[in-house]
Amino acid sequence: MESRGERSGPFRAGDRVQLTGPKGRMHTITLEPGKLFHSHKGPIAHDDLIGLPDGSVVTNQVGVEYLALRPLLSDFVMSMPRGAAIVYPKDAAQILAQADIFPGAAVVEAGVGSGALSLWLLRAIGPTGRLHSFERREEFAEVARGNVATFHGADPENWSITLGDLAEALPEQVSEASVDRVVLDMLAPWECVDAVSTALKPGGVLLCYIATVTQLSRVAEAIRATGWYTEPQANETMVRGWHVQGLAVRPDHRMIAHTGFLITARRLAPGTVLPELKRRPSKTEFSDEDVEAWTPGALGERQVSDKALRKRVRAADAAAASSRAAEPESGEPGASAAAPSESAGEAG
């Protein structure tokens, strides 16, 4: 089935279109015949956009010009409703590369958050792959389902979300040594290392996305302690844009700096003993008490208020309903105006 978020060619009913105004302000709408997009600069009829080539300029009813483009996946994830903080595109790209996500892969993801990483993983594994996502909070899972359905126009058949604790739920969902890749974006990934190690195939990749140095230290030691993995490798990604205008070439004043650390390791075959690495002497001795003092159990988690979360769930559900029901090409159900189709946001 064709994903709405990956279409090309002329704009069609049901497509999401990003309108950029004269001052760079971006608005994202879902095209529905007979509808109008309203802004303080005047309305634009959706019918004026349907049939135009991607990358066209459209003039609203008072003469203001807008550039019309299908939003890239990076645009979509930066403006979609959020339950939890999203994985930024710069980190998503590194996750796909460092975990070596490939078409047809069986991938386990926990937690889901707002569904941003799920969208990148689904694109990378393609229709022949399988994504098993796990999330502890039902509200976050609902936001993620809505966002994924909005982008694709339907619920992907090769994706499932399981509610519950990964360590307990994973053995019930996947067989031993059946998973190619595991991506953990959670508060305490070291608690799930044993469970995901059982699910991973020999040679499979474990990748953890974590926010703080203390979490980085603890998960690295947990991976080493199993004796089941190659030496973990850790890094972070920082992206700095550049202003290029004639001879005025300089770094941007702002940059996307630290958002998180990535740590990766590969599963060894059963019974394999990793050769000991030769290291220079250093002060690396520590005890379990030292680790707990360095990474106390109460790491703290940023909480989203229940009121804000309910609002984001409704926004995600409304966008998903509009995308599922909007009129595509011939042979599919007609458009529905039952749910709001317009949302404004800045694309990052």
C-alpha cells in the first residue's frame, strides 16, 4: 500500500502540503476538496492546490504567494503533536546508520514516545520488515499511533505497539534469536539488557539512545557485564548550520548541539568469549556501590501534564482520522470533513 507521506507527482486529495509564506512561516494542511485554508493573510482554496505539481507557488485570494511542497519526514516529525520529547532528525539519521537498519529487518523499539523514531524505522525496514514497538504509557502510544497513521494515511500492517514493560512483554511477542536490531530510547535501558539479548540474533545490533552522562556510564557497564557483546561504542551528534549569502559565509549563530548519546554493541554468538583488549593503565576500578552512587535509581523523568497530554492525543487522533478518510485516487473511499485538517507549526 502506498504511503501518503511518500507520494510524488501532482498534489492529490488526502495529501499533506506544507505552505511557506513570505516571511518563512510554515503551515501544514491536508488537502480536502471544497475546503479553505485560512490565515491572517487571507484564504487559499484546497481546490487551487489539487492537481498542481509539487514545488509550485500558489497565490491566495488577496494576492499573497505561498510555496507549496509535500513536507519531508523531517518536517513532519518536527511539527506533529507530541506526547513525549521526540528523537530529532539528526539523531534518527545516526540511529539508522549506526544500528544498520536495513529493508526487511526485524526491529524492536522501546519506548515509542511520540512516534518520530517509529516513522524513521518503518521507512528504513520497508514493507518486508517488521517493527515491534513497546511503550509503558498508553497516552504516549495513542499519540504515536495517531502520528504514524497521519503520515501514512493508514495503520502500517508491519508495525505493532505493545503496552507494558519491555523486559516482561518482549518474550511474549518475539522468539529467541529472531530480532536483527534493538533500539532502546528509555530511562533505564540497563534493566532490559538481558531480555533484549535473548531476542537478538548473533551479530545483531543493540543501540541505546540516552540523555545523560550518568545513564551512558551505567548502560555501558551493564552491556560489558553480560559478556555477550562487543565492546560498546558511544558518541553524540551535533549539527551546525552555515549562512551562505554571496561573500557572507559564516556559521549560524545557533546550532542543534547535544540532544542525546548513542551507544552501540553487537551480540556475540552463544559461548563466545570476547578477546581481552589491551589498554593503558587507568583509574577505572569501581564497585557496584560506586555505580549506584553515580547513577541513583531516581534519575528523574520530565512529566507532561495530564491536560496537555490529553490535548495532544486529541490532536494526533484528529489528524490521523483526517488522513485515513481523506479522498485519495480512484478506487478508495471519498473525502471526509469530519475532522480538522489544518495544523500550523514550524518545521525544524
